[in-house]
Amino acid sequence: MAPAVAYEEIVVKDGGTLGGHVKFAGTPPTLEPLPVNKNRDVCGDRKASEALVVGTDGGVRGAVIFLEGVAKGKKPTGEVLLDNHKCLFVSHVTATTVGTKARVKNSDGILHNTHGFLAKVTVFNLALPNRDQMIDITKRLTKPGVVRVLCDAHPHMFAWMIVHDSPYVAVTDEHGVFKIDSIPAGTYKVTMWHEGFRPKGVDKDGRPTYDEPRTITKDVTIAPNGAATLDFELR
């Protein structure tokens, strides 16, 4: 991701929108289910890998789209909730902005330990032994970047949290669709990020490992009150 810029919230006049799709080119690989090695009475024996989720229409779920270098624009809205639910992180990929409210929850009646790393440095490490326990992590997400999230108690569990320096970021839905609105008129670089999905094996703790994340960057011009479209292909 590009270096952070000092972001200023303003009223965006005549803002435009950016929409599009992320699709998989060709036949996507079939990912083997992930074995569960603990709390199988709650978690089951296996969980589907969410490293790559492609719909019947070819749309890719969980790709992240963000505009780079936006110095001022709309106010962030909403909050991020990362839930330990049925021994998976929900959602598998989330996106937020530095300073926007973010919380971690445990919906299961078993111990989860949610551990987030930014460039291999721990940014949060939370034991959640109780059902419906919730911990605020807003003040721990002080820098933009890609946070890898693991459960120290369950090696099959992993997720990603993209912390951006502006609210101009979106995660694709189950059809690979995204939309970003209230964009100040101008020309921007737009990056698509997706986690790696080609299996490489397991690490020393039995966690699944995949190849490196994919990034694709394109230029786009947003006209006043305009609607621009960008599509991306994952391979």
C-alpha cells in the first residue's frame, strides 16, 4: 500500500462514484478443506478454505479496492465487527479506516484468541473465553496496512483486515461487485488487493499457507457527479 497521507474530512460537493467487478479468469483452483484439530464438538471436523471464493458468475468475493493518495474527502461511516463465529472469522476479509470504530467478538462458547499482525508485528492479541464477549480494537489500528488475523487456539482460522488511510475502500460482495461513492473529482490510482490462494502447505503450527497476495493498480478519472467503472481480473 502507498504511504499514508494526512486525511482531512470535508463536505464533498459534486462527488462521483466508482464501481465495478473483480472476476476470476479461467477455472479457479479447488481448495482443500482445512482440518480442525481442536473443539471439534463445536467446530466440526473440517472447514472450507476462504482464501478464494468464486461465485457461479465468476465474481470474486473478498477482494479489496482502494483509492490511493486521497488527501481529503468524505467522513468515515459505520464500524467493523470481526466475529469468531462457528470457528471461522466473519467476515473473512474486512476493510476499515484508521480511527474508525473496530471491535472483535466471540459468538462461540469456547476460547478463541484473536491475534492480529501488521508486517509481522502484533497489533492486537486478545483472549476471548466467553460467549458474546467483545473487545474494542479501534485504538490499536493506528497505521494503514494489511493486518493478518489468526486464532492462536485454532490453526485453521485466519482472516484479513485492510486498514486504509481514507474511507475510499471497499470489499467485493459474493458477486465480485464493489462501489465507492462521494469521491472528489480528480484522477486517482486504484488498487485491487486479494490474498494469496495457491496452496503451499502448512507452517510449523499446522496453519495453511498460500502464495503471495495479488495487487493490480489502475488509473481512473472521476468527473464531477460522474460514475466511473473499473473491472479487475484475478488469475
